[in-house]
Amino acid sequence: MSDALKQRIVAQRERIDDDLVALSNRLHGDPELGWQEHRSSAAVAAVLASHGFAVEQPYLGLETAFRATLGDPESAGFTVGFLAEYDALPGLGHACGHNLIAAMSAGGAIALAAVADELGIAVEVIGTPAEEGGGGKIELLERGAFTELDLALMAHPAPVDVAEARPFAVAHWHVQFDGVAAHAAAYPERGVNANDAFIIAQTAIALLRQQLPSGVRVHGVQTRGGEAPNAIPERTEGRWYVRAETMEQLLALESRVLRCFEAGALASGAKLTVTSESKRYAEMRTDAEALAVYRANAVALGRDFDVPPEAATMNRASTDMGNVSAVVDAIHPYIGVGGEASNHQPAFADACVGPIAEQTLRDGATALAWTALDVARTRGHSA
């Protein structure tokens, strides 16, 4: 019986293949940054609406979030949520493949809809903005999203297939030093050099790394360093991430890194302002049983998880899906698009369109739908 149901899911997905590829290509060709994904979120929602989903957008007060539903969660025996991401990276477009995430989640939901009603499965797609540092899923969680789901799932592009996500917990900071401008040659003694503050802070962080626990990551970029070589910089700015294995470890680590920035302010005389860019991302609590089901389904489709460990490290990337997994059973596998490029490289954006990416899209949508079906049949009340 399950084979017959899965074949119906495949048949449904094949009927919408052209729509899914067109959606992925449209998002890829028109990348939008976090919280600004107005055209992208509307495009994903429109595809779902055209296949019978009821769409609520904006969702929970967030302009670029949406919720698309098919079936009634209150009367269903099982409710599955496919999570869609569609934000791009500054200067890199879809070099993390969120165009494929959105299309795979939409495709998986539409494909599952072919059998959902008769099995008592309610299907949702939740459009989640600003994953790239904005914490869109956390904002949705705090407004009541996801809690009605029995399973939340999505698949993320990577160079190779990796089943289990093991993301770091992460804090995202905007760092700013304010000093006093002055002519660097004529009146240097009148200045307070905000760039010196950043140099001291980065040097302190570099030295601190020797004493940090294995696996901790501290990294960032200076986005503003000054305006002219003959003017002492009045303001400098940067974006910094602190990552750790768990939220508990992250909280203990943050004060040590903050002291490095405070050292820059103390030594230079500049004023320090540190602002969180989002809520902290948590580590992932994977539903091991559901993940095993996904892996078996992906293998059945010809996906290969036998890859060198050094090629499989994208699963350590932080994601706000970790916060969702703290309250709902969830999986976040990685699905390969091939090639030599890795996420957040310009060439990876190129790898997220074209024939190989389209096969990844088909496989991902099918594997997600099959997994939702299998888990629902095991755990659902009427499936």
C-alpha cells in the first residue's frame, strides 16, 4: 500500500515539475535579502495557492512570511509542515541555495497533497524570512507559529548529501565604535581613532582563539573602517558571529568575546555599541526516527550519503531551524548539488540552477513528501 501511495506522490510531483523549476529559477534570478523578500515570498505562495492551498500573507505580522494550508489541523490525525526559505546573501545572491529550499518544500507539500486527505494528514507550508542572520523562524516562533505541527521538515542544498544537521548555536552582533574625527597630520592629538579600537579588538579575539574550546567559532567582517586616509576615523562598524556547540556554551562564551571589543574601546578611548542582529540560533534537536526515514527514502531515489567527511561539513552551519526543533519534531537534511563549490561561494549560486540542481529539486521534494507520509502513517491517529 505504501508503495502505491508513494507512486501517486511521484506522479503528482511529476505533474508540477515545470512549475517547481520555474519557481526556483525565478527566485534565483531575482534574489532578495532578508526581511525584503516581497516578490520571492509572493511567488512561492502563488504556486501553492494555484494548487489548492489557502494562503495567509502576511503571517503573524511579518510582511514576507506566509502560511499555506491544506486540510484542517484540528481534525487531522497528523499535521506536517514544510518550511520554505527564500532570502539571499548580500552580494552573492542565492549562494546558499534558498531558491531550491523554497521549491523543494512547496513541491513536497503539493505532492503529499495527492494522498493527504484520505489519510487524515493536514499539510502546511510556512514561508520563513531572513534565515541568513535575521532569525525569521525565531520571530515566528515567538508569535505562536509551528506549535500545531507534528513534524517540521525541509532540505538544504549543499555540495553533497548529509543526513543529519549538526549546526552551531550562534549569536549575531553588529559592533560599532564611535571616536572623534581629526586631521591625521595636522591635529592627530585631537582625534579618537575608532579604527584603532577595531584593530585592538580583532587582535584580542585572535589571541583568545587559542584558549577557546574545540569547535567554537568567532568570526566577522569590518563593514566600515573610515572615510579618508587623512582623517582619523570617527566611526567604524562590523558584523560578528559567535558560535558554539550548544546554547549553554554560547551564553558562557559571549562575555569573553565581548571583553575583546571592550578592550578596543578602553585602549583607544572610543565608545562601543554592540547590538544583536537577531535572537540567538539554537543547536538542532533532530528527530532521529524521522531522519532515518528520510535517509532511506533518499537512498531509494538514488541519493548517496557515502561521502568523505571533509566534504560533508555544511551540516555544521547554523540555522534558526534549530530553534524550531526545540519545540517541534524536526529534520533538516542536506541534499547535494554536486560540483567543487561550497555554500556562500559565487560558484555555488551557479550550481543551484541547471540540470543537476533540477534533479536535486525533484529528489528533495519527493524524499520530503515520502518522509512525511511514512512518519504520518506511523504516528498519525487516522493515517
